[in-house]
Amino acid sequence: MDVRILVVDGFAAVARAVSHMLERRGYSVVVTRTAEEAGRQPGRFDCGVFAEHLPDGSGISLAGWLLAEDRVRGVVFFGDSIKEDVRLRASNLGSFVHKTQGIHELVKVVGEMLSELDAAKQAVGAENVARLRLRQEARTGPRRRQR
């Protein structure tokens, strides 16, 4: 399965560096510089990497909107804010990696978040299969094991 990642950062050099490192890990990356451009991207992304401030608005608000619209599965912020309220708002939606921690840390956090999302998806899938089996048994009676 192709993992799609949306990178939204107003600084082209940062966006290129992040994109390059993620692509080296085998991810398919779409880079945008503004909230408006990000909102126009078709399809669903497995992860969004956002700067907390964008040229045309808040990366935090954009991430919240994309999550609510089910356009991204998970969110990681890559920012330089020292304001606790900004970091708290971002952390309520996803992970926050300070730019001083570096791109390698960002890539690590993205990988961990994708693994957690996949594990949760598999757990929900297994739970749904168990529910379907219980419903079927309720209708048809329990299946007997053949020897």
C-alpha cells in the first residue's frame, strides 16, 4: 500500500528537506505552502506534517479541519513555537516536533504515528470480524467443530 503524506510549510527549503527525507523512507509526499493549496489536494492522506503558522493562516486550524473531514488519518506538527498554548493546541490534535529536534526526529515520529494508526486499524478490523461472527452465530447458532 502506498503511504501518502501531505507536507504543509510556508518555507520552501523546510518543505523540500522534509519531503526529501520522507521520500527516502518510501513515502509518497505532496508538498504545499499554504492552507488554501493544501485544502485543494484530492484524496486522503495517511499523515499530514504541518507548520503551526502558514502564510495564509493557522496550520493547527488546517490540521483540525482536515482531520474532521477525514482527509488525513494522523497529524504531526513540525514547528518552532515557544508559546505553550500553541504547542498545547497542536498536541491536542497530534504530535509536535520542535524544529530544533531536527528532521530525523520528525521522520521517526511520523513512522511511529503511522505504525500506531495501522495497529489501531487492525485492532478495529479484528473487533469487527469478531462482532460479525457473533451476529452470525446468534442467527444460525454456534458452529460446532468437526473432528
